[in-house]
Amino acid sequence: METLTVEAVVLKTDDFGDANRVVTLFTREYGKVEANAYGCRRTRSPLSGALQMFNHISAELTRGAKVDTIREADIIHFYDALTNDLERLAYASLLFEIVNRMTLPRQSERETFDLLTKALPVLGKRNPKIAALIGACQFMETSGVQLNFSRCVHCGAELDGDAAISLLDGGAVCMNCIDAAQDCRPYPTALRRTFETMLGFDWRDDTRLSFNSRQLDAAENFFLEYVHSVLGGGLKSVQFIRAIEGLTG
Ligand SMILES: [Zn+2]
């Protein structure tokens, strides 16, 4: 049987049977990989601590005819801040759910692996809503399905000042092209700057990011509507986020 050694983040877990778990890993080497971990929910299983969502791990898998199996897993980094804080947990789940839904198994995507490993510590210590939105925006950019936030999708002109934006047309629309565009909505300069800042964000930079909260909400609502339209269905983590907002006021 072929054995694979991988470095990965745990993207998703689903329990099955008495003590088993299907674990979706995003690996550095092979992209997204799904594998079964038998007995891992038993407290004495050597796999039990490592195979939790958001963990950065190294693992050994064996390839099977139908499913792969995780034989060994060791924690490289565990982000306890994400499991102890509901808001951080919800926003980290949002980024992970988008990556999971938008990727196909076994397509190596080193940029996505690097993005997840850089975003995890930031989600654990800074504003999680901002960190998750930056992560999701940058991920959509590397996936090649991003909206064009800076140039008019019709004439290519660089935007200067308020404009419009269209999900159907794939991004910003300048005032000269507005009659040719479908389903336009306002795209104020402040919203464009928010997206440009997010796309250009360097995860190693420790300077505090501050966005006006109304602007941030506008960016979040708009971006999530776009992600929904791409995925053709709802995101569970968004329901989770809204439920927490309802609790905290
Ligand atoms: Zn134009």
C-alpha cells in the first residue's frame, strides 16, 4: 500500500460510526485530501488530539482503493484561541468552509495551503471578522474567480471615485459603461479601498488594520453575497455568525 506523508491543516471533520471520523485535510503537497481516521474519537487514540478542525499537523496516510486512511498524526500547531472564542471559531469556520466548498480534491494548491497557515494565527489574535474576510478575498483571488474590484470590467479603465459594481458582470463598472452593465449597484470609493486593502494585506504585517465598522459590514455583506452566488448555495458558517451576532446584540 502506498503511504503518503503530508503537512496539512484540518479543514473539516465529520464523525461516523462509534468512534471514527472523516477528516478533510488541506495538504501542502496534494491540496485537499479526505481520509478516514478509525477510532480517533476514543480518548486513548493517539490520533484524538491531532485531528481537530483548524489544527496544523503532519500526518501519515495510506492510500486505499476507495478511501485513504490516516495512520498517524502529530500536531505542529494548535490554535486554542479559535476553539475558546465563539466569534473567532465562527469566522475561522467561514474561511475554512469557503475553501472547502471551492476546491476540488487532489489538486495541489500551494498558495491556498500557505494562505491558511498564515491566516490561522491572525484569526486567533486579531479582529476575526477582518482576518476571515481578508483570507476569503485573497483565496478567491488565487482561485481565479474574484470580482474585479479596481478596474471597469467593460472598458478596463482604472476606477477613480464612486462607480458601480455588478455580480453578474464580474466586478466594477465605471460611470461611462453603466448603461451596458446588468444588475448594477452602487460601489463607493470607500468600499473599493476596503477591498484593495484586503487584497494587498501582508499577513506578516503587525500594524493594526482599522476599518470603519459600517464599511466593514458593507464589504462583508457584499462579499458573502458574491460567494453565495458562486457556490449556488448557503454557507452554514454564515448562519452560525448571524446566530452569535443575535446573542451578543
Ligand atoms: Zn468602463
